Amino acid sequence: MPRTPLQALFSHPLEPVLHLSRARLAALGLIYLIVHLSAWLVYTQVAPQPYDSLALRLAAALGALPLFLLDPDEVAESPGARAYVLLYLALAGPALQVWLYLMNGGTDPRVLALCLVALLMYVITDWRYATAMLVLAFAGGLLVGAGTDRLPAALAREHGFMVGLSWLCGLLLGLSSAQQDRQRQQATMNALGVMAHELRTPLASMGLLVESLRDNEESPQARRSGQRLEGLMRNLHQQIDTQIVNAQLLVLRRGDERIAARGLIADAIDSFPFRSEAERRAVALAPGPDFHFLGTRRLFTQVVHNLLRNALVALRQHKGTPAPGDITLVTDVRGGQGVMEIRDRGPGIPRSLQRSVFRPFVSTADTHSNGLGLAFCQNTVRVNRGRLALHSSEAGTTFVITLPLDEGRRGG
């Protein structure tokens, strides 16, 4: 069944910081640093409030310093870095403002600060994170206030309305931003799919000319050229198929075909448009147990093709012509799960890029790659309840596909 817009919004990848970049992290750290230090001066010297805490303000300001040092890829993928950023944003933002509101008895400057933080959290982080932070902070404030008789009477009247309205505006802003991001990505992929479709017509005409060259009995040179062009045509058709599938990247559905892993890999190798016989000899399917899983065979063939292509590109850039055994495909059954591995002896993927290669439009190759291949692979595997993992070092790269066995049955 197609996903509803609401389901699509909930399934969109979580971002600890919206439009994450090194500059945005540094700007966020600078803002938090300046705001908390200047707020203490304002609320103790310029417009004194009944309560403010230099210790809390210093802690909030100093907590912003790691934002200047963190790598964006680390924040996006490392659980520790992500947890720190989210915890800091929650504590130095809504949690601190709720505490100051209660300790000051609900003064006008403090309710204004609450309204601002309820709105701004949706500008800083993913709307789901922002909502969770605000819910926890406000719920915690209500519990503490009820237990200590510090809940201002105005909270039940105008303050509650103002904060609630600000919160609603922030939530609508976050939802709108997330929907726009998704629509932009889908529009880009749809455009790629349309262009790919349009390329089929001239390629069909070229195919007739290639066939006449390939079948030329009088000229061996023409026959060889025709065979070479035929391989290039297959490669172009495969690229077109990839872009058409990429156009559906956000609406992939779980497949129900029963697929034998080793048969899938063998067929994928046979149908892959290698550039030379040396490249074909570089790829080997290692002996190992077979297994069956559920999916869409056409899509999983494309997954194997994409991973093979990436490995060959890495080897070409690293050593030119690959040698036999440079790429090994492995099947196994581990812990009740089927495993397919694609291993290469290339230069490896830089550590700084390993956490981002599965994102759309990110590529590690020094080529004109559109950076959609691995995003497609991950989404195809994930929608079929599997997992695609990456292990890379200077000795090479291994992509590991883990999938549920079909009803626990193994192949022959």
C-alpha cells in the first residue's frame, strides 16, 4: 500500500540538527554561548529577575563548546555524539527555560523566553526531536511545580495560551519544512526517472546499428566493435534502469518473491556489463551455504550490480586493471539470518565518509556519480526487513547484507 503523507513524514530520517554542517554546528554553539552569558547579565543587571543562576548559565555556555569541534558526520551517525547534541539542546533549551520560569514565579520575561524556545526548537532540530524535548520539559516542569507549589496561577490562563500557541506554530513550521525537504528530494528523483525514460528511444535506434555491426560476417573488426558497443549499450540500459528505480527511492515496497541468494548473485554476475574480461575474472563467488529470502528479484539484482560497480570503480582508481580475486562475493547463514557479502581489495572508504555514503547524492568516487546507488541499496534492503552494513579499511571494503530467512528454510 502507498504511504500516506503523514507516514512519509514519520519515516523520514531523523536529523539531530537540521541541514547539518560544520558551519551550522559552530553557529549553533556560538548562539548558545552568547545567549546564555548575555542573558545572565541582562536578568541580573539590566532588567533584574527574582532568580537567575550564574552556575547554570556557565554550564549551558560551556556545554556549547563541543559543538565547535564535532564533525557533522559524527553527529549524524555516532550514537554518542548524537546523544550529546540532543541532550545538550534539551537541557540548555526547554529544560532550563522551564526551570527559570518556575523559579521566577512566571514573570513576563520568562514566559516570553518559553514561547521563543517552543518555536525555535523546531528551527534547530527535527520536529520529532523538538516535540519530544518540549513534552518532557513541560511535563517535568508541571510535576516539579505541582510538588513544590511553584506553578504560577497565570499558567492556567494567559501563559498557557501563549506557550501553547507558540508550540503549535513551531510544530506546523517543523512539519512544513520536513514536507518541503521530502518533496524536493522526490522531485529531483522523479526528474532523473523521466530523463532516464527519454533516453530509451535513441538507445533503441542505436541498438539496431550495433546489431548490424555485431552480425557482420565479412569484417571481424566490425564484429568486435559491435560486440564492444553491445556491452556499452547494456551498461547504458542498466544505468537507465538504476535511475528509474532511484526515482522510486522513497516509495519502495516490500517484495514477496522467494529468492535463492546464490542464484541471485550468480545471475547478477552473469548479467553485469563488465568493461573487460580482466574485470570479469576479478569477480568470484566463494563457496558457501545458500539461503532463501523474500524480496523483489529485479531490485536485489540491481543492489548486487550497484555494489559490484562501486567495487570495480574503486579498484580502477586504485590499481588500474583488477586482478583475479580482487572482488569476492560470499553467502552465509549466521544467527538465523541470511548474509551476503561483497568484498573488495580496493583502497577503502575514508573514515570521514563512511557514515554518509548511504545518503542520497553522496558519492565517494572521483567520477560523475550521482550518489544514489548506495542510498537505493540501503532502502531496498531495509524495506525488506534487512540491514546493509559497511566495513572498510585501507585493505579494502566489505558491504554486508543481512536478511531474514524465508520461514527459516535454507536452500540446497
